[in-house]
Amino acid sequence: MIETLKLKDLSSAGCAVTIRTALDINGFTSVKVHLLSTPHTVSAEIKDNDHLELFKSVLRDHGYPLLDDEVEQPDHEMEYEFS
């Protein structure tokens, strides 16, 4: 089955090449990266739930967070002193 994930902020065709290469190395097939859609999406053939989790992990590990990922907020506000 083809699974499509929404990504945050792909900036260039170089991102698409990196994603395709990383997924190819990890054995994914039918990989498509859609830069013209909003939000950007990546599709690949998924065999089972473990394979879906690997799909997500490969993307995150290469610096491409999913749109559904929570953004970590600092526990406190940063204060800066300027002199």
C-alpha cells in the first residue's frame, strides 16, 4: 500500500534527492517527493506497520520532521542581557 506523509518545510530539490536516496538505501520502493504540494509530501510503498514506523524514522533522522510532529518548547523563556 502507498502511504503519504506530510513534511515541514522542504526548501529545495536537494531535499528531495536526500529523501529519495535515504529511503532507497532503506529498501523503500515507489518513492515520490512532492515539492509543489502544500504541505510538501513524501509517498512510498509500505508493507506493514513496522515499515511505516521505519519510513517516519528515516525522514526524521535525516532532518525532515513530519507535519504532525510536536514542536518541542523550552521549559522556560530564554532571557538575554544586552549591554
